[in-house]
Amino acid sequence: MRVKPVKKRTWIVMLCLALTLTFLPGAAFAVDTYTTSAECVETIKAYEDIRLTAYTDISGKWYIGYGSTCDPSDYPNGISVEKAEELLRKDLAVAEDTVNGMLRQYGISVTQYQFDALVDMTYNLGMQWINPEYRLCSYLINGISRYSEVEVVNAIATWCHAGGDVVMENLVSRRLWEAFLFLYGDYSNDGPERYCYIDFDVNGGVKDASQDSRTVFYPVGQPYGKLPVPTKPGQSFLGWFTGDGTQVTGLETAEKSLTVYARWGDGSATPIPVTTPPAIDYSVWVNPYRDVASSDWYYTYVRELSYHNIVAGYPDGSFMPQNKVSAGEALKLILLAATDAVDPGNAINGGHWAENYLALAEGLGCVASGEVLNLDGEINRLTIARITAIAMGLELKEGVLPFNDCDDLYTMALYGAGIIEGDTLAGVRNFNPLNSISRAEICAIVSRVRNYTPPNNPMVSGYIEYGNNRLPVMWDVPAAPYNKHLLVRDGSIMHYYDPNYTTAIGIDISRHQGDIDWQKVADSGMVEFAFIRVGGRFAESGGLYDDANFQKNVEGAQAAGIKVGVYFYSTAISVEEAVEEANYVLGKVWPYHLDYPVVFDWEILSKTSRNANLSKATVTACAQAFCQTVAYAGYTPMIYMGLDTGYNRLDLSQLTNYDFWFAQYNSRNQPDMYYNYRIWQYTDSGTVPGIDGKVDMDIAFIPY
């Protein structure tokens, strides 16, 4: 099924009126009159697909045959192939009259293949393109030979949207085929492979006045060239960026279609409060199902969907949670939960009740035409995963496979979004992709889809979500480039499966680890570097103190072949104190060669700490003073931070000359810091031979 932006029956009535009022014999010029060629008719059939029962598209409009519009009650018993052909020919006759009338009105001569391209557009789109204010119509009136291939392609391919600004890939393919047919007369052309597009999302701004459409097509293999420049009152345009943060400047070679987002900056650093809708009180729900207990793992999912009348039980008061879900049931539940599509409703024309949902799934690209043949039959988990991921619009990313028995990217995307979990047995997680799905399982999926909130992408939104605030992105501070989906923790060791990086595992220790057998640590093969505490400043009195085991730890680690860096636990409240701390560290480390940095570890021990209420400007100045002093002495400085310090206590835009060491522990084993860091402290409870008790573990994405 092809998504059609306008209803054919509506524009057919409009055409009759337009032909009567506009295409008057006295105003016409003598030009050739054409009918659609057999080659074009067959191509239209291929693009439209034949459906012998009425179906709806994403907008809720009804079609039958090769895309002929109808009312739901027109063909209660469906139609034959011959009737579908008849309806197609009738609609094509109207499109032919429209194009011929326009050509006569303006005295435009075209070839048969150019006529076919215009008829296909008119059949698919309606007459909306026939307006001198639009490029294609204007080019035809002015003389198409005056315009380049790129201009003609863009004039035709611009009609590739549905539902406002949504680019439809099937319309892109069709428009590019039409453009190359129009230009070169080849009915089996490779237009869809010769061009790609950039869809420019102005992200709240106003598009460049010279830009006719937000979607611009470029020849594959050539540089994009100059890109449009949008505007936004009160803000400066910082450039075009893809969803993953890659800037597109126009110097790149066009290789594939992209969506890019305008990035704006106004110098603001004021947090924006986040508001959340009130939670629904499900306690008022009375359980009608005798076989669903509050202790069942699926209870909350069934309760939610039953409360909203999305699912129901059987007349005997049972829910039958282990019963298998049919393909038709799965399609309806998933599509209505995952999309904003108008509910087409159950079929009323005598066909299968779920065929409207199948048509919707095909139109959205969730399933291929003819893939689901038995709507009453069971549907496997792999197909469910693909339908769900596509309907949700999840981005597919390469990463570490979450399931032992499935390497499908759709299941990976759903797992990453928290929609599916799989089954874990003896420490092995399986998805069982070819198994069918139960009513309980589909309730879990639908509930999670309904409650899914796409993760904020600061590169697109312009803000970082932290706590109850949205923090404006500091665009001049580099973002972390790491793919968190490639991080896997195995016991105390964090692996990063990215071929572009060679990582190193380290520890950070102080006197709290007691006496360490450094040779045993080295022999374990787990640890390549160690940060060793030099000392610190007391949180209450402000006095400096030594770490009693500093010298022993440095010399023991280096003797065992482990690379060493050092850190100082700071509670500095002034630049003078920060410089004092740096000089204190330098006085301790001068006898040793350090492979890793000297770290400024500024932390707040408690609410009563002397530095608890220090301003961001002062903390930043302290960090700068410490790092400058260390750098002047010939050592590499580094700044340690957690989320709160990084977002609320430091102005990172003033510290981009220094590397960061980021600390965060969570059950997901993924860091949440948006800005770049070179080392991640991922746990405080690692275990390493040679060290009694727990120890902090670190991964250096770029070792020193």
C-alpha cells in the first residue's frame, strides 16, 4: 500500500470543476494529446500493489484495488482483479485529462514519457502540483530545457512528504523514478539510486528564504555544496548536525540520505525546570480476572491495559495469560500503542476483522506486502520485534548482542529501549525468536511501548536532562564520543567492544585499601594503571593531610610494572588554596616518573563541608589554578568529576584544555555524562587479586 497525501475522490470532483472553468477551448493551444503508455500503467500497478478488499492508509482514508478511493461500504464482498483494473483505468483517465488540459492551457509540448511521468504524479498526488507557484509547473511553463537535471529532480522529488514534514521513503523512490523518466525516457531507470536527500529540520527556526523545500536532493558521489542558512529570532545559527552529533558542512560527498537539525545558541545557561504529568491511580481498578493474581509478573501490565480498555478477558471471567496471540491481535495492539496513526477500526466489509491493521502495518513498512498471510495464525517473536521497532521509529545501532540466540538489530533496539527482556537461564539470556507470543507477554510489550519516552538527544534538543532540570548544552564543550551500547561488564572488568579504541583497565586507591600486594595485582593481568592518592584537605578544618601509604603504593605499583597517576582530594574554597594543593602534590611526586595525570579531585563530603556552598565560578577557578600549576611543572593535569560536579559545580566551557575523569556507578553499567571524558570510574566495588576488600575500577578509553 502506498500512502497518498490526498483523497482521489475529492480531487476528482475538483478536477471536473477546474476543467470546466479553466481549460476553455478559446484559451487552449494546439499541442499533442496523450494517453498513458502500457509501460507506465504496469509501473503504477507495481507501485500501488493490488488489494481486492477495502483498506485504509495511515490517515484513515479507504482504498481498494490499485489505490482507487472508496467508502467502507462500497464493496462489502471485495472486488475482482478485472474490477481493480477497471477502477484504475477510470482514475487514470481523469489524471490524463488533467495533465492534457494543463498542457493545452499553457501550450506546452511534451514527449510520451514526460506525459507518463506527469500522469503518475497526478494519479499519486492529485492536481496540487499544477500551480505556477510550484517549481515543476513553473518550469514547464517557462520551458523545461532552461533547467538543470538537479533542478528538475528537486522540482519533482520535493513531493515526497506525507503527514506534513514526514519524508516517506516509498514516495522518495517513486518521485525519483518519475524524475528520471521525465528527463531521460527510461521506464526502468535508476533514479532512486542516483540521488539522495538531506531533510533539513530547522529545530524551531525559519528555513532559508531561498530554500523551496525542507528536503533537498543531491547527486550521489558529489559534494553537497552550500547548505541553506535558517534564522531564529534572538539566536545564532551554529550549523547543521545529524542526530548522533556529526556536523554536516556541505563539503562532504553525498552518499546516503540524512536528516539534519539546526543547532542554535544564545549564550544562555539558565536551567529549564522539567514538568512531569501526574501518575494514574490504578488502585481503583477492580480485577475482573480469576486467573490473574497480583503476584503474577504480568499483573501490572494487564491491569494498566484493562483499565484503559485496551485488552479484555473472556466471558467466563478468565484472561488466559498463557494463550497465544494471533497475528491480527498483535498488529492491532502494537500499531495503536506505537504510532499516532488514526485507528482504522475493525473491517466491516466481510473480510477479516484485522485486515485494516495489516494494511496499516504494510503502509508503515512494518511488514512486507504478502508477508502475513494468516491473521488468525500465531506470529513469532522476531516478527513482533521488527513490527514494534519500526512502528516506534527506533534507531538501529550496532552493539553488543544482548541475546545468545538472536543477532537481529530490531531485537537489540527493543532491548536497549527496555521493551523486551528475553529469558535468562543459567546466566544465558535468550530471546527465542521463532517462538510465538502469549497474551501476558504482549501486554508487557504494549505497556512498555505506551510508556516509552524516547531518550533525550542533546545534539537535537539543545538541552541535557539532569535531575529536575534541563541544562542548555554548552556547544563549545566536546560531547562524549563513545557508543554506550558497546560496553559490557564481566565481573570487575569493563570491556568496550569498539574497534576504534584500545582501552586500559585501572584502579584508584588510597590508604583505605591497606597493604597491597602489587606484584599479585600485576600478575592478575587485570590492572594496567593505578591512580594513587597523595593526600587531601580536611572538609571541616581545611588543613592538608598526607595519605600514609602514598610512597609505598607508588613504589610498589611501579616496581610491578603498573603505570601510575596520582590524585589529590580537594575541598579548596579559593584559588590560593588550589595552588597550595597543587604545590603540595608536586612536592610529593617529584622523585617519580608519572605515566598518568595529576588529578584535581574536588568533592563535597557533606552538607557541613567548608566547600558545600561554593559558587560554580569559584570551583571552576580553583580547578583552573590547580591544573595550570601542575602543567607549568611539566605534568599532565586532569579533573575528576561526577554528574553533579560536572553539570552544576564546574563551568566545563572554561576547562576544555584539560582531560576529565568521570565517576558514576549504575546497574546499567553505562555512563550518563554527556560531555567528553577520557577515563570512567565505573564501580567502587571491584575485586582484584592482591587487594583485600573492594576497590574502585576505571576504564581509560584513551590510555596514556
